[in-house]
Amino acid sequence: MQDVLTIHIVVEGCDTLKSDRGQINMIRFGGYCDCDCFKGQVLPGGVDTQMYLTGEPGRLSARYMLEGTDADGNPARLFIENNGVFGQDGQCTTRPIIHTDAESLHWLCETPLTGSITGWEKGVVIHFQKTR
């Protein structure tokens, strides 16, 4: 299945809390999207909070905004809230929620999407696809 959005995340830093209950990481990041429907940069302030608590599956909750252009070159912003759970195999499946100020991209707000994550040398790549 083809990606609707592919976002290259560049990790900029990480703050970690360790306790007897587990570990919480707050990962700061930037990055970019270079897709047919949207091209843009992650604005400062993107953070992915990952929680690994004893006896619970690992969870992530990322929030970030991108600024760029739609397929016609018109200015556009996307806000993404991406929440997921790590499986026992270490893979994470996410359910993104997207908001936009671009009429041409409004379909992203209404289309059920599923996310997956792959690695690359500077961080991770987020792949959003229409939910089957």
C-alpha cells in the first residue's frame, strides 16, 4: 500500500527519566516531508514521549507541526498527533490525528490513517497510510 504521507524525523535530543516503575523518554526532533500532496519542514517544538512502564506495553505520543506547501504550491500547515503502542516484536503501530489549515489537504483530517515506523541514519521515517 502506498504512503499518504512520509515524514523523515531527525532526532535532536532526548531527556530520560528512569524510576522503579520504568523509563520515560522525551525525544525532541525536527525533520521534513517531501510527498506529492505536501512538502514542508517540522517546526521547532516537535516531541515524541515514549513510556516503557513495568508490566505495560511501550507507548508513544508524538505532537508536531509542519509548515510548507500543498500540491499546488499554496501555503499549508499540518498538526499531527501520533499515538501508538509497541508490539512484542518491537514494531509500533500508530493512529495519527491530523489537522490542517489547507482546504486541499482537509481530506487528511477525515481519512482514517495507520502509521508505521522505520529507521534511517538520522532518526526514523514515519509512514502514514489509509487504514485498510
